Amino acid sequence: IAAHDQDIATWEGDKAASTKVRETEKADYNETHKDYGESIDALGRAINVLKKQDHDRAQASLLQIDHLLNASQKAKITSFLSTTISLEQPETPSAHGYEFQSGGVVDMFEKLGDKFSDERTDLEKEESNSRHAFEMLMQDLSAQIETAQEDREAKASTKASKQQTAAENKGDLADTTATRDSDQ
């Protein structure tokens, strides 16, 4: 009975310790999973913003900045343009003022998003395996505790029965001894 009591106490302690460890693991998982989710979401939004910017911008003309110039500056620019541009020269092709060059960044973000998704999937698998192992451990410990309690109760019942029989036998012995002594 004492051995069963000791085993039950040990297994109850194991259950409590395992539950505490599992709670810590679950909290860590939730935090990490949330971080991955937020990172994947942020990358997705960044990719969308960059893809919306994926177009070339026209070259700014002097007419667009005309309101920023004073009369003296306008006169100098007009005289410069009239001396350098001849009507006989073929028109030069217009260049874009800015060409989108963040395609590499978009690709890197997409690869990073895929990597985070894969890592989050691996994290979810690890969490599932950890939760399953914890549940199996709890079932095993509960079964061991239940079996030990049943065995303890059976042995305690047997002990009580034997103690009662021993007390009855001691009483019978005392009666028999008393009867024998009076007969002698």
C-alpha cells in the first residue's frame, strides 16, 4: 500500500510538471505562430504596395516646374533652349524619369514570405506532435494512477479484512485460553 501511495504521488507530480511544461510550450508556440502570421501579413502588404508602384514615371518637364522659377531663371532657360535646339535635329527619344527597379526586392519578399510560411507549417507540425505526445503521456499517467489506486484499494480492503480476522482470532484465542485455564 505504501509503495502504491508513493507511485501515485510520483505520477501526480509528473502530471503536474508535464502540464506546466506543456503550458510553457503552448505559450511559446502561440507567440511564435503569431509572429510568423504578422510577418507573412506584413510581407504580403509590402509586396502589394511595391507591385502597385511597378510602372515607369515620365520625365519631368520644365513646364511642370515653371511655377518654381522666377522671371530671370525663366529667361535664362528659354535662351539656352533656343540656342541648343534646332528644328533640323531629330527629336531625341524621351527617357523615363524613373523606371521601377524594385523587382528584386519583390522577389526577395516573396521568397521570404514562402520561407516564413514553410517555417510556420513546420512549427504547426511540431506543435501538433508535442500536443499529441503530451496527451499520450497524460493518458498513460492517468491509467497508471487509476490502476495503482485500484490495486491500493484492493490491498487496503484485503488488509482490513485480514486485520479483522486477526482481531477475531485473537479474541477467540483469549476465550480459548481463558476456558483452558479455568478447566485446568
